[in-house]
Amino acid sequence: MAQTKLENNVLTLRVKKSPYLIRILLFVFSFLFFVAPFLGMLISIQLGNRFHIGFVIGIIVFGLLGFYMLRISLWNTFGKETIVFYKSEIIYEADYKWFKDGKKASKINPPYFSIIPIGYKEDNIGALFICDENENEFIESVVKIPIEQLEGLIDTLYKEFN
């Protein structure tokens, strides 16, 4: 599966999936963060303890942690970024399949494309960076892509949009 796809002024960058075992563990822990506080509360009440505010706090805290873990799980499984190029602006959106981040619209005309190196130099991976000439407006991708593939993508983007 290709990590990049450019069709009709829409650039799609897909996240390289994590190993299968890691994704399973992430989803299991996400589920447990949601379920464990409720089970703990039910077991405690079954044992004769009274309901108290600690149960509510635990449900809220673990619910937030579970939501965060679910987003990480979905990003590592289905994550993709969509960048739509219009004449006077560029719209960026991160897609987690079940969730979508808010769209970010930037007035970038003409766009300048570059690579932000990520990790160790030996890894040869980076992220796409799109900005205006003064770097006042910019869009920074978080999808890690091999540098060689990014260089080819940038050449294609310059031919298409400049």
C-alpha cells in the first residue's frame, strides 16, 4: 500500500501501520481503561461499600485516558492526513477513521514544500512541510515517510501547483 496518493488536488498521506501485536495491545488497553472503573465500582458496591465521589473521579480520569489511547490506536491502524489544494488556500485534516480533527485552512499561495527530518539520520524518514514564502502560514504533516519517497512527492507537487 502506497503511503502517498495525489488525485484531483487532494494529497492523502497514510500512516504506516504499527505491528499487529502492538495494535492489539493498544486496543485492549483502550477497552480496559473504559471498562475497569465501572467493574471496580460494581464490585465495590457488591462487597457492601457505599457509592462515593472517588468512583466518579476514577470513571472520568480513566475515561479520558481510554479516549486518548483509542485515538492512538486508531491513528496507528487507520490514520491518514488529507491535504486539499485550492487556488488561494490549503486545507489540512487528520483522519482517525472514527474521529476527524478540525480542518485547518491556511492561506498559502504559492506553496513551498520541504522535508522535516524525523528521528535518527540513519532512519531516512521525514515529514512533509508546506509553507508560504515567509513561513508565516504553514502546514506540518506528522506522517513519517521515507525521504526518497518525499523527494519524489515534492517534485510532483511543485510540477502540479507552481
